[in-house]
Amino acid sequence: MNNSQQRGADRPADARPQARGTDRSVARRAELITIGRKLFADTSYDALSMDDIARQACVAKGLIYYYFKSKRGYYLAIIEDSVAELVARAGRHDDLPPVERVHSTIDGYLRYAEHHQAAYRTIISGGVGFDAEVHAIRDGVRTALIGAIADGAYGRRDIPELARTALLGWLCSVEGVTLDWIGVRGLARETVCDLLVRTLGDTLRVIEEFEPAFPAPPRP
């Protein structure tokens, strides 16, 4: 194979006949993301080259370029996929009463962190160094989770700025507790969940003092 042929194998060509929107291509992209989540769980971003990724994934390097353009694009797609799963798992309890919904939201959050520790650490830490795009993804997670908590507590997501700030403070403490918990694992998940639910209750009661129109749910 000559140099131009080699470059063509390594890089996507705009004229390739595959349609990215087909079921097959969507499934293939999802498969590559699943593989990437496992690779980046065991190895740091800088330690993995595109050649390493292609070899360990048993695919042509050009296929990764085709779907993700670059290693960075691949990495961001993996983080976004992890974020989508975290948010979905934390917010899939709309049919429950408010107090149970909040409890289930927090439990789903902890379950995700417990079973996807590398992905969770990446989401919360903000990725490689100070990465503005990864930080933006993390901020999107926080916004979605604050919305889910507000919906469970108040039945609405449009809340005053003070309430949002207070819930953000609580959520940042949740992140710290969760990172410590998955690193040490000295407590049962149920205990950590109960602890976070109770501290959330305290936060909601403080919000009520400042914003009487947003009363805290009754204690269970």
C-alpha cells in the first residue's frame, strides 16, 4: 500500500456511501462508544493513542475518524453518552410521589456512580486538565439533576435563583460525598442515600425560610 492509500485508510472520506443516520451506523457508533468507555476506564486519555484505541477495539483507525473526527471527538462522545445515562437513571421516577421520587433520584445517581466509577469521576472532575467543553457537559448534568430534584420537591422546575443556588450547593456536596464513597466504600449505598436525602431535606427547609412560596415537602 502506498502512502496516499495508507492515509486514505486512516482518514474518513466524505464520499463514503454509508449513511450515518442508518440503523446500522447508529448501532456501530454506539458499539464504539461502549468500547471506548471500557478503554478510558482503565487508561488515561494521554496514554491512549488512536492507534492504541483502534488496536484494542479491533477496528480500523479510519472507522473511529469516520464517526468521531478525532480522539478528542471520541472522548467527548463517550462523556456525553455517560452523562445521558446518568441523567436518565437519576430521573426516571416521574410516577412516584414527590418524597419517593427524590429518594429514587438520589439512589439512581449513586447506583450509576457505583457501577460506572471511571465515567463518573471523569464527569465530575471535568475531564483532562481544565477542559471547557467537558466542564460545560458537567454543568449540563448539574442543571438536569437540579431540575429533577426541584420537580420532585415542588412539582416544577422553574425555581427562584436562591433555590437554585442552594440546590447547587447541596449537589456539589453530593458529588464530593459520592467521590469519597466510591473510593472508600465503607458505607452501604442505602446509608449514603439516606444521608443525602436528609441533608437535602435540610436544604429544602432553608429554601422555604427564604422563599415561603416554595415549601419543603413534609418529612417522611
